[in-house]
Amino acid sequence: MRIVATLAATLAIFPMSLLSAAEIVPHEATYASTLKKYHGPGELQSWEGTTRYSISRDCQKWKIVTRMIFNFTINGTESQIKAISRTYEALDGNRMEFDTLTQLNGDVINHKKGVAKLQGAGKPGVVTYREPQGETLDLPAGTAFTIASTLGSIDQLGAGKKQWKQLIFSDGDITNHTYTVRKRGVVPSVNPSGDANLISQAGWLLETKMFSQGPAGNIQVTALAHANGVTSLATQNNEMFTTREELIDIRALPTPQC
């Protein structure tokens, strides 16, 4: 069911929109999903989605947790997709532990768990999966993990680049990313509860085109990303649907003193 794959791929929106890992503020955020257009077969009668995202760190690693719930009705049939992803990434960007689980109406349809290691920045690596058990995946030279890839993004922005590419391993899969800065100095239009001061500064309108060899295929995300690592608004477009992901609540988390 392609809608499952494309919904699960929404997990990539939030960590990939970070712009400055050196200045990321640990935080947790809640996003409401609004369907703008359905492109798939049949008729979609209802849609409701929520994503809860958090990023925190200690003195050794980053931790990213994303929880998604989507309820929808197609051709009179109600369905629910739940997805949760947990990622632990070493501060040097060379080791990652991941656990991504997707359920459709309570049944597990995808589970990827394991450890990914790189030989060093810009060097190849390998993924050892615990789920599916016994599988491995070679990581080409130049692959980056979630947080490490954002360091490259801020370098590109600092150099005045308007477009760049990155091969990223995240949530158990390799995805090709093409980034394009569409506009700078964009003032957020959302008004979330909680620590709204975290989006008080203007951000970048960043377009990300993602291509995976898996069932999710091509996805395009345009996000308003802020220099402290917060994404306040995103629009996702793929062959099944176009959605708007709006920040409705944000809370700062403690920053460790290392």
C-alpha cells in the first residue's frame, strides 16, 4: 500500500530541515497535518494527522524521537497508521543506532533496527540490521547521518550556496537529498503554544527533494527552517498527497553542560 510508505517517509521531514547543528536548541514540538490535495486512487473522505518530534543530547550523542499518527478514510474504509522512530547519533557523526517501526491498523508492516558505522567523515561504512535480522548494507563514501548532514548544510549556507546534494542514511534507509534555498529572512506565520520565542527569528525557506529506491519514491518538502534547528512549517508533496505540517506547540528542553 503506497500510502503507508509515503506517510512513513514523513519521518524524514523534521530532522532533515535542521540548518545549524552547532546552534540546535534541544526541544520537543507538535505538528498538525492538514491535507491539501489527494493524488491517489479512489476517494479520500477524511484525514487527521499529528506528529510529535523531539531532539535532545547528552555529552556523547544526539537523540531524535519522532511519533506520527495518521487517521484517514479512503472509499469508506477507515485506517490508521502509527510510526515511531528513535535515533541515537554520536556527536562525531560516525555512529548511529536506529529503531523505526510502522504499523497499519495495529499490524507491524515495517520494522528496521540496527547500528550504522562510518569509517570517518566522507568515508564508507556499513549498517548491521537487527531487524530484519542478519541483513547488512554498505554505505558509500560521502554518506552522512541525520545530524552530521546538517553540519554540511550550514557550511553550504555560510558559503552562500543556493543548492547542494547529500546522500543520507536515516531511519534504516539511504536517501538522496537535493537542497535548494528558495528564500532567506522568512518570518514565521504560525503561532504555537509553549515557548513560541524559539521561532521569533526569521528563517530559510528550504526545499528538499528526496529520492529513495524504496517504495516511498520521490518526495519534495518545502520547510521554513530556523537557525536554532526548529522547523515551524512544512509542505510535503508526493505522488499520493500534498500536506501542510504546522507547528502548534513547542517546548525547550534542557541543554547539557559538557
